[in-house]
Amino acid sequence: MSCNKMCLVVSLGALMSASAALGQTTVQAQSAQSAPANQSSQSSPLYRVTVVARTTKAINYSHAQGSTPVDFKGTVLMPFAKGEAHVEGKKGVVSISAKFEKLLPATQYGPQFLTYVMWAITPEGRASNLGELELDGMKAKVDGAAAFQAFAMIVTAEPYFAVAQPSDVVVMENAVRPDTEGSVEEVDAKFDLLQRGNYSTITTGDDSARLDPRIPLSLYEARNAVQIAQTAGAEKYAESSFQKAQQLLQQAETSQKHKEPRKSVDMIAREAVQTAQDADSITLKRLDEERQDAERKAAEVREALAKQQAEDAEKAKLEAQLAQEKAAREQAAAEAASAAALAQQQAAEKAAELASQQKAAAEAETEAARAAALVQQQQAAEEAAREKAAADAEVANARKAAADAEADKAQLRAQLLKQLSNVLQTHDTVRGLIVNMSDVLFDTGSYTLRSAAREKLAKISGILLAYPALTIQVEGHTDSVGGDDFNQRLSEQRAGMVRDYLVDQLVPASAVTARGFGKTKPIASNDTPDGRQQNRRVELVVNGDAIGDSVDAPADKQ
């Protein structure tokens, strides 16, 4: 570079400790790939990476004339990789056209990494996704645009192309060439990188590092994107977007299964990736809003506590002043009493003869006072005995009232059990009253309620509306026939359908929850048709203090 150029340095919190090397990373990925098949569906951290500081150079392109070249060089994670980009300012944006070579598959860093993404990083720490590097053998190219003038460029391994924040697997970074144009200054800047552990919850099979070339890469990325959004909590905070992403993923899976054109599968899968990323972004935003709300409430609590402490301190100060004034008054009274006693003593000395005459009278008065004190003591003892008797009576009444209340709850519980049993099979357990809906009340392999089921649920709703303090947990179960995912989804759908129907019948939505257990909680053997039919069921667990339930009873004890 010429002497009139200064370096703009962007600090990267990323990468590995100085002792880490590419070979070690590859060995770790292969170790994860060879894990036993019975552990393939479990989520566990695949890496423990030491995070250290790193710098790379960024350029201010606002003064560049026309297109200027910038090199890319590989980091310790991919030392042989290299590339070249042409950067050009165009009407408020900076366009970038880059080519890369000697790239290895991203799966070598872990089965959760499927692709590479190029990023623009400002000195203030803002990261912008410039696009995905789609591998063609060991080569790739990408065209993108940045909305700012000064930035560094890096390439990271990612689980899918639409991520909003770079991971810490930085494989390449820009390198200033002698002929690179641009005015630059040295500025310290920091930005956040997602550590590999953030993607450790992605579940993979034991051959996940070997991608099937017949399946579009975008379909693998869509699977990752949906799993990451689900782990972040998108089902709760971005339900609509997440459900759409799931539907698009399922549509892409179906298209791939039916061997539809690869371009069609790719288009649907990429839309699923983008939709899942939108759901993930919405979720992170709402989680941040919840955090800010919690911090605001905590600040209000602290302020209220400080105010209360100040009021208590002021009150204590006032009480201390009153105590001090009282002590002063008592001291003055004591001094006056002392002076009076002295005067009396002097008077007594002058009237010794009169005191002698009054002695007998004083002794008589003392005896009378002793007798009066004895009478008062006896009266106090009698009053204490009466108060104790009254207290004992109150305790007995309270115990009787508690026993009556428990009896009422038991009677109400028996009454509710009888009413529910007249509609559907119901039994009493430590978890509450469990109403059993058999599999025949649903269409086969479906969660659609038959007319008989709706009729019975309408009756159940009418009964529950008469007990407004109750809570109902709808639990779906299946037998062991079919895949785990299908059984889990069917149990959730059936439980959700029953819950929605109860709410439609005016049962308070806040009192009804739904949950699916799939085939995990059988009540009979799955080895016989009769046992499997018993296991295909939906149970309504009815709880509430009004019927003396314990809502904390474990779900697997009936």
C-alpha cells in the first residue's frame, strides 16, 4: 500500500486458540460422524473451541474510482483457500463480485455446517450477509452489495444461506493488495460471532457429513434452518412464520421424495430457509423485548424498594426523635421526683414523731395493698383460663371447618367423576380425574373428530362449564405402529383438536392445555391389537383445588 493509506482494523471475536489446527477440527468432525446410530437423533455439543481476538483489515471505498480488486486469503481453518473480489461503488451502494478456489466442503467443520456465506463487517460491528458461496467442485463465486462504504469482508461456514449473524468458523478474510484503491484509517471495531455451540442442537444422522448429491443442498439447509428456529423458540414467539416454514420444508421433502424437478425442490427449500430465518429473527426480537421488559420491571422494583427504604429510614429517624423526647421527659420527671423525695425526707426528719405515729397506719395500708394484689392476681389467672378455653374452641372450630371443606371437595369430586363417567370412561387418579377418549372417536390415522366424538365433547364441555375453577390438560397418545415423528405429530394434532373444540364450546382457553406424547406412554402392551387400541387414546386430565386435586402429580403415574 502507498504511504498515504492507513489500515482500518476490525477486531474479530472468533476462531480457535493458537494451538488449534485444521487437522484437529477435521478429526473432531469425523468423530462426530462415527457416533453410534442410537445416538444420532440426540443433540449434544460437537466442539469446545477457545475464543481469542483476531484482526482483519477493512477499507473505506468512498474515494475509490471505478472497480478496485481485493484479495481473500484462507485462515488457519482453511489455509490453502484463496479468492479475489472486485468492489465498485454504484449509486449509494457498493457492489462486490467475488470468486474463490481451493474450497473444501463446509461439513468438515461439523455436520451442522452445510454452506459458506460472505459477510461485510463495518467498524461499528454491523454484519451484513452478502450471499451464499455455491460450490462447483472446489470453486465458488458470489455477487452481493453493501449499503455502507467502509467494511471488511470475511467468509464463514454456516448451517444455511440466510443466517443473520456470522458463526465463529471464519475460513477466509479479505487482504489488501498493493493496487487496492480506497482511503483507510486504523479503527478498533468489534462484532459478535456465534460460537459453534449455538448450532449444537441440530440433530443429525450418523452419515450426516456425507451429503447425498441427489438431494439439493438447499433442502439440507432448510432442515437446519427449521431446527435452529425451533430451538430458539419460534413455535412460541413466531408461530405463523414457523408453521409456514415447516409447511414449506414438508412440501420440499415431498417434492424430493416424488422426484420432482430439482429446480422446483430447490426453490421451495430456499423459501423455507428464508421463512425459518424470518421466524428466528422475530423470535430473537421478541425475546429481547421480554428481556428489556424484565429489566424495566426489575428497575421499577429496585426504585420502589429504595423509596420504601427511604421512607423506613425517615420513619426510624422520627421514632428515634420521639424516643429521645420521651427519655428527656422521663429524666425531667425523675429529677422532679428526686427533688420531691428529698423534700419529703427533710420533712420526715422534722416530723419523726409524726412518722412514728403513722407507722401503724402505713403497715395496715401495706397489708391491704397486698390483699388487693392477691385478688387481682387471682382475677388475672381466671381471665387467662377463660381466654385459653376460647382459643381452644376456635381451634376446634377451624379444624371442623377444614374437615367439612375436604368432605365437600370429596363429594364434589365424586359428583364430577359420576357426571363425566356417564359420557366417557373416567377414572380417579393422583393426577386428577382422567377422561379417556378412545381411538375410534377419530378418523383412522387422522386427527379429525367424528360426529360421535364432537357430541361427547359437547357434553363434557357442558359439565366442565359448571366447574369454572377446574383446569384441563389434553394429552394425546398413540401405539407403536408407524414412525416416531408421525406418532408424535398425530398425538399433538389430536390433543390440539380436542383442546380447540373445548374452547369453541366456551371452556376458558386459559384453563385448557394440550400436549402430545406419541407412543412414549403406553397403558397396555403394543404386542396385541387390543393393547394397541387401548394405547391409541386422548386423555383429559381434570384438576382443580375445588375437587381436592394435586396438580403436581407426575404425568406417568395414574
